[in-house]
Amino acid sequence: MDHRQTGDVVTEEVADGVFLGTLSMGERASMKYWQIDPGASLPTHEHEHEQIGYVLSGTLTAILEDEEILLEEGDAYRFPSNEYHGAENRSDEPAVGLGVLAPPRDRPEWRDR
């Protein structure tokens, strides 16, 4: 068994005010710990990975191709493979959560574009 605590996660700033870190990675899925600071945006993108997640604290607006959805503390979400999506923190508090990607992903492909 692998065991890791969120306090052990080393995050990387992947966009201004957007931080990602790997909490756990297996052969078929990876779990990311994320934080999006007030006023920060995760750029819109798409990827082959199915993505599910959970908002631990704060609020976040998910940006989809044709709609926006408010995600609040305690909400779960899912982005199917290749769905265009991003997020914005329009609040005064950081938004923190977990995301699971299958197949596993080490580094966001969109970061290198």
C-alpha cells in the first residue's frame, strides 16, 4: 500500500494562481490535489482522460463549452474524456479539491502548449 497525506504533496503552479500536485498514482488512475486562488483561472482545455473530482473547500465555476456550473464545497464533478473545460475562482477564498484522472496523468499536456 502507498500512503500519502495532502500535507506531503508538492504542488506546481501550472497557471497564475493554479496549483496541482500528485497525491497518488497507479497503473490505471492518478489522484491530483489542486488549489485555485481567488481570481485565478484554469485555462480551458481538453484531454483523453476521464476526470472526476471533489471540492474540499471553497467555490469554483466550471467553464464548459456552452455553460458554466457553480461547484461548492462538498460537490463532486465529472468531465468525460475530451470534454472542453476549465475553471475560475470568482470568490475571495481559495478553492481546494481532489481530481482523479483515468488513465493516469503525470503532467497536464495543455501546460506545454
